[in-house]
Amino acid sequence: MNNTTKIVYKFREYINILLIQDILSDEAWTDTLTDEDKRGLTPLFWTHLAPYGEVKLNMDRRLTLREAHPPEPDEPLVGL
């Protein structure tokens, strides 16, 4: 994804949030929305965040899930 596309996505998210805030500021919606409805709106504001950073997957290569040979009984385990 190039920088222009990222900017367009962020701008679209910002506009959507402003629209939702404007609609929810109407008093008619205050009495209409239940707690469950309000909880349903929460993901709309947080799904664009990547808390662990950007993860790039290389689908052309398999993941190494275990070592090529099991460790010897006296050999310490890697990572412990």
C-alpha cells in the first residue's frame, strides 16, 4: 500500500468518525441506543489500529516451526 492510499484511508476513517459523532449528538439517538448498541460502535473507532505494528507475510516461503533436528538430551533448549 503506498502512502497516498494510506492517507486516503486515514482521511476516510476520520470523516466516518465525524459523521458518527454528529449523528450521535442528536438527542433522539441518546434514548434509542442501548448499551449493546454503543458497544457495537466501539470497533468502528479501533479496528484501523495495528497494536503490534505492520506484519508482512512472505507467502513464497514456509515458516520454520521446529529445528531441523531435535536437541540432544544434554543440549539446552533454545530460547529458555
